[in-house]
Amino acid sequence: MSNREPIVVGSIAAAPGERATGLVQVHLGGEHVAVLPIAIIHGARPGPRVAVTAGIHGAEYVSIAALREVVLGLDPAQVSGSVVAVLTANPSAFAARSIYVNPMDHLNLNRQFPGDPAGSPSQRLAHWLTTHVIAGSDVFVDMHCGDMNEALVSFAGIENTGDAAVDARSRALADAYGLRYLLIGPSPGTTTTAAAALGISAVLGEVGGQGRWPAEDVALHAAGFRRLLKAAGVVETAPDQPWHQSQVLPYESWMRATATGYWHPAVEVGQAVAAGTSVGEVRDAFGAVLERPAAPVDGVVIFLVTSLAMNAGDPLLALAGEEPPK
Ligand SMILES: [Zn+2]
């Protein structure tokens, strides 16, 4: 439960009943790492501290738009506990319209957690977010979206930490989010794994993609996050809809290209695919087929790369299913 002292994050602070917003300079080891737009909503009443990030991947616009809408709409007088929100967590990637990576070091920020205070810019940023935002919270939420080159069907993700109370709270919060699917499993190097290691209930939320932020996707993400805040006890009201009874898919498998060329998917997001089904072709510049990958397992296509450009080693899509691979 939050105490009644001011909440301080970097250079901004909010006393109980106050909101503070500002651009926080992140310097570590004498190096400039980032300037982060952060909002602190410190409720008038005691309650849990919720930390939330969006834009860990800079071109995931639905998450950035939805978080800003919900957090800046909170009235501290109506809040129990607090919300600490990093509205765009990877500003260099946002400015560069970069997919996957931070252009400062070409690393995927969401593979660097819990980070390293003496590492590359992304590793330092991950360390700062872990120590200044995630640590000390009761609940952590990381809002994502398909990247500029990805379509996806909405899903939440949680981990099993082995602590029954932490895991039950994560599950209840994910159920409140109400996205189409719920994936349960470890994802090394991510924000939610860092939170789990600190004993904090954590939820990943994914809605939309392809560099767009249509109103219906923003509304879905915003309503889900607002319901999560209600389930956590931070706010008293939230939209009932749109809400899904999430289907649990505990087994996730990513397919990656082995050839560089032109990607012609043969499946769509949300489609159920049987093991052995061709999911598309990578062709060369003249149309000759370089590879025709087949689904290794039965599963639902939860995300799909939609760019024509494809590089060896890049993800093609991910399947999630109810049964382990045969
Ligand atoms: Zn992401």
C-alpha cells in the first residue's frame, strides 16, 4: 500500500492528492540515456502503487495513445493509491520510428531487463526503469501493440513466479484486462520477468499494430487498462466493454525466417493453424521460393509480420496453443 509521503520519480514528485507530469532526464554513469515523459497520479486515498509503461517498443502506437488517455484522465481526488506512468519508454526509438530496437545501440529494450547501469544505452535505460519505476510498485503493467510491421490479435501475458499470491493477483488483473487470449509463461529479459523477479504482480497487454492507432483499438486497450486499475482497487469505475473472457493459451512458439527476401504470408492473425500447414513463403526478388515454412505445432496466429521485407533470423509469426508441441 502506498504511503502518504510524496512519490518521487527522477526530477518529478507528487504529494497525496496531486498529479505531476514532466520530462525526466535519465543519466547513468555520466551518459545521457533518455528523456522520459512521466506522469505520477498520487491518489487522495491510500491504496496500491501501480507502475505502467508504454512504448518500450517505439512504434507501438496504440499502447502509447491508450496509456496517455487513461492516465491523464485520472483525477487524484478519485484515486486510491497511485499510478506511475512512463508514457513513452523508448523515446529514441519513437522519434526514429524504429521497429524492434533502440537506434542508440540497436538492441531490443525488452530483452535487456533488469538492465545494467554500466551497459549500453538500452541496458542502462532498462536498469533505470527497473529501479525507479518497477521496483517499489505493487502491480506492474507493460502496454504493447504489434510493431510497425506486425498485426496481432489482442492478448495479455503473465508469468508463473511460484508465489501463489503474486500469481493469483496477476491472473485476476489479466482477467480484468479482458483481451482475446491470455498467454502464460516466462519471457526472459522483459519488463514483466524483471517485475516477477521482484515479487510484483505483472501483466503484459497487446492490442493493435502496423503503425496505426485507430480509435477502436485505443478504446479497447484503454478500457482494459482502466478495468485493471479498478480490479487493483485504484479507481471505482471502468467501462464494462469491450471485454473478453480470455482464452488461455499456455504454449507459445515463434517462427523465424531462415532466408532473406520477400515475405508472402498465407495465414492471418487470429487464424487457427494445424501443425504442418504452410504459413507462407519467403521469395527472392524474382519470385522464386526460398523457403515455405510449416507450422511446427497446432496453434492460433497471435502475431504476424506483415511487411514484404523479410530478413533471415527475423520473426515471421508466433503461434500459441493449448497443447504442448508434439
Ligand atoms: Zn512491444
